[in-house]
Amino acid sequence: MLIAFAHIIGSLISIAILTILINKFNVWKILRIEAKMLESLSVELGIIITKDNFNDKGVEQKITQHLSDRFSDELIKNRIPDFIGTLLTIWIWIGEFVSFAILITTLWNSFSENSEYAIYAWFIVGVSILFWIVSVISSIVCKIITGRYPGQAKAARKELFDKLAIN
């Protein structure tokens, strides 16, 4: 029974570490995308945009107008990544559900039938990695095909709306 407990706790600790690493990767990716966005905005608008002058009134108005045109939901190149973003969100929720189902099934079988079932808790790590890899590959393919990451246009429109609502 102690080995069963070690398998289950070990797999849960591994998932926690994996989740932290994936979140750190996602934060790094978001910061990288933001830096590239500032760079491309500078080139497209013909002005130097930094984090210091980003909120200046004249620069802010040019950026707002440019981004509202660039990320308009009327453009097909924005609708496709938004749809793929929705699909990836569903995909991630399915992955979470499958991982949780494996955990519950493993716990139930380990404690009610035979403790040898506990080794199946390690499938949670494999399933999580598989779902993450498919998400990353889908994001890369979406970026290559449309020039946008999944959900990027929708997130930009939401930020613009929030910014306009505050002002």
C-alpha cells in the first residue's frame, strides 16, 4: 500500500512541477510576443515605441487605431485564429478532464481493488505532456498559416475594449 501511495503522490508532484514549467514557458512566450508586437508596431507606424512612451496620448491614439484595424473581427485572418483558440481551450479542458478521470479511477481502483493499479497514476503525466505538445504544435501551425497565435486577435480586441472603456 505504501508503494501505491508513493506512485500517486509522485505523479501528482510531477504534474505540479510540469504545470509550473509550462506556466513559466507561457509567460516567456507572452513577453516575447509583446516585444515583437512593439517592434512591428514601431516599424508599421514609423515611430519609435517603447514601454516608456507607449501611453503618451499621441502614440496611444495611433496604436489604438492601428490595432483596431489590424485585429478586426471582420478579417478572415483573425477569425481563423480566434476559432482555433476556442478549439484549443476546449482541447485543454478535455485534457484536464481526462487527467482528473485517470486520477479518480486510479485512486478508486488502488484503494478498493488492488494497490497495483496505483502505477497507472503516471499516465496523468503522459496525458498532460501529450495534450500540451498538441497545443504547442497547433499554435505554431496557426501562427505559420495565419500570422497570428490562436486567440491573439480576440485578446487584442478585448484589451482594446478594456482600454477604451477605462478612458
